Amino acid sequence: MPWQVCTSPVDMKTSIAELVCSSHYHAIADDALKDEDNAAWVMELEPEVRAAWIERIRWIRLADRLAESELIEGNSGHFQDFYASWRWLNATGRVQPAGTHRSLFESMHERWFLTPDSTSQLSLAAWDRYLLALDRYTQKDMVFETIEQLEIMMRDLASSFFQVLPFLSSSTWQIVGAFGMVDQFYNILRDLREDAEQGICYLPLELLDRFGVSHAEILELRAQENPGYRPMMEFLIYEYSPMLRRRAYPFILSPDLHPSWQILRDWSLTRYARIEKVIRRCGYDYVRFPQVYWREVQRDLVLLIPSRWEEITTHHRTEKVRILRNRQHKLRKFVGSESEFLNAV
């Protein structure tokens, strides 16, 4: 059966966010620009390869947004229904006749049960771990006591979903998880303010206590006023991050990656460098960081993939930078005039 990911044809102006439902459901944030930041490169792949990537990213994004929707809306049951449908498929090898998201589960059935390849069982097991981790970690008032607990979370979530992605050999499947942990770590740094505004802080108490920063200060958006905050952020960037990267060297330096994974690796490393650069440019101020960072992303997307962005972007001294079509988009507040952008950076 051919790859099925959307009902409309993919043209040169379609974005990855439009295809993977980045803005669907009531989640913590509209993830459209995040998905462009993470995966705009996917739209430049050959059609068959692109379709495989979009399909898997769509599965992952849908599960994530359903879990966040359930967190925000209380007992909505969206994610639990989805998870139950997966458990049924995994246990019986059949798709529930009246289940929600039936077409998605039919695709999983096709990939992993009817026409499996050499890594199908590995991907299936990783998907099962990913959904279990979403169920476990998407909750209010969650606090990590130790760095070890944080790393377990990053392994359960990010390592697993990286192992769900396509075009992994058995050997690269074994080593890609460490790179997923690096990715999750940088997402935590990037989203520190956004998460805090939702009452979430992934930084463990062990780390906060070491530098004399309180959990409450992070959540109340005043941690940057604490003298210990900047040394903590410098530790994360200059000591902890390099340690995570060293663990991922077998993947980063692997000569056997599929071409699409080589692009993902290079794109991601560029993204991590951008996050670090903007953190330093903002003086480690996580409250100011999003405003500067998302403008930087928008500018870089135009430079990196102009064929997709140039027609919906203006950049004149007297006009606003127009990247986001939806006027209600959460990240529109980060799109200002050119003079504001230049002053911010």
C-alpha cells in the first residue's frame, strides 16, 4: 500500500507543520514553528522518502498533542483512547473497527504487521515505549529529583521516538537513541519559559540546589535574577551538553547513516548551535529568549530553504516580517518589525 499522510497533494509551498497536524488539538502550544525548526528539511527529500518521514513524524506529533490536550483539559480521554487503540492493535494484530484515528492505525498495521522489514519489531517496540512514556510523564506538578531521573525521562521519550523514525538499520537503531537525548535536552533549554508558564520545570532539584536556584523561581519567571542562575546555565551548556554529545558520538560520527539521517544530523546540530548562540546573546535570560530565538528561526528558514519561504516573507524596513499565516498563531507575538529584530539581537 502507498504511503498515506494527507488528503491533499504536497506542493512546493506545503510545510511540514501542515502535514503533521502541528496546530491540532488544545495542547500546551501551537507547535507549527517548532516543527519547521525541527524538520523543515523533510520537505526537500525525494517524494517517497519524504512520505515515509512525514508519516512517522505525524504519528509522533499526534500522540504528543493528544497527551498534552489531555493534560490541559483534564479527563478528556483523548490520549487514553488513542493509547488503548494501540494496545489493541499490538495485542491482536488487528485495527479496532470503530476506533478513532483508524487510518493512522491501519498504516501502522501495514508497516509493522503485514509487510514488516528487518527493523519493524524494533520500531514497534520503540513506539510502545514512547506511548508508555507519554502516559507516564505528561502530568501536572511533575518534579525530577535527580539528573538521573531526568535522563531516564529523556531516554524513555526522546530515544524511543527517534527509534520509531524510518530508514534505520539494526545497527543505527541501536545508537540513535543517544542522539535523541541530546535533542530532548536542547528542546528543554529552548522551551524553558514556555514550560514554566504552564507550571512545568524539567530541571531537576539536584541541579537547582547545586546552584542555589529554586523551582519556584523558574516557574515565576524570575530565576535570571538569582546570582546562581547564570552559572547553572553555563554548566548546562559548557559541561553537561558536551557530555551528552560524547555519548552520541557513535551516531554522530557513523559512516553508515541513510542520506536522510545525515541531513537530520547536520540540521539538528545547526539547531543546537542556534539555541546556544541565542541563549548567550540574551545573557542567559530565558524570559527574553523566545522572542529572539523564533525570529532567528524565521530568518534562517528563509536563508536555508528560500523556495518554500520567500513568497510568504517580506523584510522591508517599513513593513512587518510576515512568516506565519495564522493571525492567531501563538508565535506571532515574536514577529516584529525589522528594527525591533535588530535591537533584540
